[in-house]
Amino acid sequence: MNDVQKLERQLKAMANERRLLIIKELKKKSNMSVSELADALGTSIFPMSQHLRILRAAEIVIYKRRGRHVTYRLLLPQQQPIKQIIAQL
């Protein structure tokens, strides 16, 4: 995947209000679990997991697993256009 394709994938992943709110929360709190994000945004765990899967596939977030506990955080640094979008949140 070249840089242009990666940027396209990331912009598509971020073209969703809920995913932008997830990024905003992770920007504020650094590491959060699926249930913490779901509680913070007033949604259930299943749709939150689906949004995180899309953000993970676009290489915007990464996760760390410790046993059954999984936390997510923003994957930084990003390409300049993505940095600018995240900075505005």
C-alpha cells in the first residue's frame, strides 16, 4: 500500500462522526478500553468494537492486550493531513 492509498483509507475511516469522537476521547485520555469508550460516548460495546476495528485497520489506533483486558490508543505519528485533523478535535 503506497502513501496515497494509506491516506485515502485513513480519511475514509475518519469520515464518521462516531469515529471522530473516539479519536477525540483517545486524544484526551491516551489509553482506554472498549467499555470505557462505550461509556464515554453513550453507546454499547458491539458498535464501539466495530468502529475500533475500522480505525485499527486504517492504522489510526493500536491496541494492547493483557489477558482479557484490551486498551486502545492513537497511533502517532501520522501523515500531515491526519495530524491536522486530529489536532483540530
